[in-house]
Amino acid sequence: MNSEHEHTVVTHLYHVKIPYHLKPQELQFETEPNKAPETSLMDLINDGYTDEEIRVVLRSTVLLLEAYPHRSLSDALHTSMVWLRG
């Protein structure tokens, strides 16, 4: 493989439904970078989220990180959890 020439392959599997009837331009973080409490995937399990709630939170998290790749996973999870449960 030639290290001087790289390709990025992006495969679009299907359209992703944006949760909460948000428009794409409304996908915004709830807090400034690194201002939210440290949040992990274990918080979803420990806080008793159902499988469906976890799916919605993870979908929201991925959409946020796709739109804002410089933001942290923790911030994206926190925002997604706030969107779901307030």
C-alpha cells in the first residue's frame, strides 16, 4: 500500500431518522465543549434506560458526532440523554 496516497471510503447504508422531529440544522449541543458532566455508555445502563431509549440516544450521539467531529463522545452522550429525558 502506498503511504503517499490514501483513499477514504464512505458507504451510506440508508437514511437515518433524526430523533425528536429535529431538523438537521437543529442538531446542536446543549453545552459548550467539556462543560457537561462526564458521561459514558455505562450511564445509560446504570440509569435504567430501556433498549429502545439506548437506541435513540446512540443514534442521536452518532448524528451529533458526525456533524461536530471535534466534540467529545461524552458531550454528545450527555446532550442525547438530555434530549431524551430532560
